[in-house]
Amino acid sequence: MYSIRLFKIMGIPIELHITFILFLIIIVAFSIIYDSIFWAILFILLFVSVVLHELGHSYVAKKYGVRIEKILLLPIGGVAMMDKIPKEGELKIGIAGPLVSFAIGISLLVISRFFDVNVDGYPLLYTLSLLNLILGGFNLIPAFPMDGGRILRAILSKKYGYLKSTKIAVNIGKILALIMLLLGLLSMNVMLILVSLFVYFGAEQEGKVVEVDEVFKNIKAKDIMTPNPICVSPDMSIEEFLDFMLKHKYFGYPVVEDGKLVGCIGINNIHKKDGIVRDYMEDPVLVDEDEDIKEVLKKMSHVDRVFVVKNGKLEGIISKTDILRAMNILELKEELDSQLN
């Protein structure tokens, strides 16, 4: 929706984000205004280098059975969107991109010593070689979402475990982002500010994804549900229901009639005191007791709780509070287990 597909390489779609196109238009506009095409050409060639950098990651990742959805080009870099990062191959996958950038940088640097292309008085190949070396070096910074973060995690995970190692790399990434943001604000450097935001939110997103994947691996809905939930009747008056909530202290309840789950109701469904529960209840979101927690979380993206069923019979309830409690306990268990190893 927000990107345009250009072509495929190694079966991987290469796409331009709409912001990349807008940024390119700005670069071209400035080139016309200042009567110099050097920066426009350099910008395009740099992102060809970025594509090659991401293809380096992708080539190695495919060796480990990783599916590459696409390579997306943004104004501040490229992202190879993979369905997973295998732990056993993360070190090789992480280092592949920077190695490609260093190879391009060194090759162009050697070539520029003997032959270069001058555009508006600027040495194109020499400048491009330096940018590739910077690209490779910047990505080796040991912090997420840079490649160095993955390399650091792969090394640390042997001692500290995967989850704790991820948190270390994520925190380094956030600290780096805040330093970059401060420098960007002090120097009024818009690009540095944008990069700092990309690094911060990229690190945070990586941390959340890994936390869910690691903490809830092999955990099913039945493992964290609250069994035998307290139910209400659809014919209960709203006034009775409010007193009922005050007594039991839960914000949401299954609505059961003749032993069957017919709806659900929570504090957010009540807008006035008149009527009965049936007038305000909504359709419940159901999950099977053996459903993976990652799938449960997807279903909870727009609701506060889901209802666990077995062969159509209500077995339990999972609220967002249940998820947080389970996460805290499982995180502690993961940390204690890593100390034993």
C-alpha cells in the first residue's frame, strides 16, 4: 500500500517505500536548483549498494531456510523482511551484509586510485567507496536494529541466553538512539534525528517481537488461562451487573445461557444503567485450548479478553492482565534457567 515494487532478485521483491520516492524527488529538485546532478546520482548508487547489502543478508538467510518477504528501501536505509532469524545462523546472517558493504567499498576505493568518474568536480567512485565503508561500519555497531546487534546477541546468547542477550542489545540501541537524537537536535541535523528515531523504534520493536517469541514458545492458551471463569446471565439487570463487578473485581465476563456461551460483557460495554446484560453484550472472541499464544495475541489486538473453549465448551478466559502476569513469570523462569547454564 505504501510501497512500489520494482523487480525481483533471487526471487526477492525489491520495493521502494513512498517516503523514499518523495526523498528522491527532493534530491533531484535540489540538483536542478543548484545545477549539480552529483548528489542525485550518488543517492541512487548508494541505495543500489544498500540493496546489495541486504541481499548479502538474504542470501545467507535463505541457506538456513528463511523466507524473505521483500527488501524495502526507505530514505534512511533498507530492510530485508524475513519471517524468522534462526538462532544457529544469526551470526553469519548478521555479518553477511557488512561484509558485502566492505567488499564494495574496498573494491571501489582501489579502482578509484586508477580511474574515477568526476561529476560536477566530485570523485563519484571514491565518494561511493567511502559511503559503503561507513555503511558497513555503522551496521557493525553492537546495538539493535543494526547488524551488530544481531552479531552481539549471537555471541552473548551462548552465555546469557537468547532473551537476556536481546535485551542487552536493545538497550544499547536505545541509548545510542537517544545520543544521536540529542546530537541531531543540537546541530539541527534532520537526517540524524530521523536515523535516531529509526534506531530507537527499531530496537524497541525487535525487543517486543523476541520477548513474545521466546517467553511464550511452546505455551498454549490452556497454560495461562483462568479456568472456570465467573459467568453472568443475559437476563441480569445492569444495576445488578455493576454490583456483581464490584463484588468480583473483574472487568469482563462471559455471558452463559442454558450452559452455552452466548456473549461477553465488560465495563466498556456499559453506557447507561437501564436494561439488561443481553442489551449490551457482544460476540465473544473464541480460541481453542491448544492454540499457540502468538495466535491468541493476534486475536487480542482489538479486544481485552478471549474465551478458551474445548469442543465448543467454555473452559477458561484470557485477559491482557493474564498475558502480562504470565510474561513476567516466564521471563523470570527464562532468566533463572540461563543462570544455571
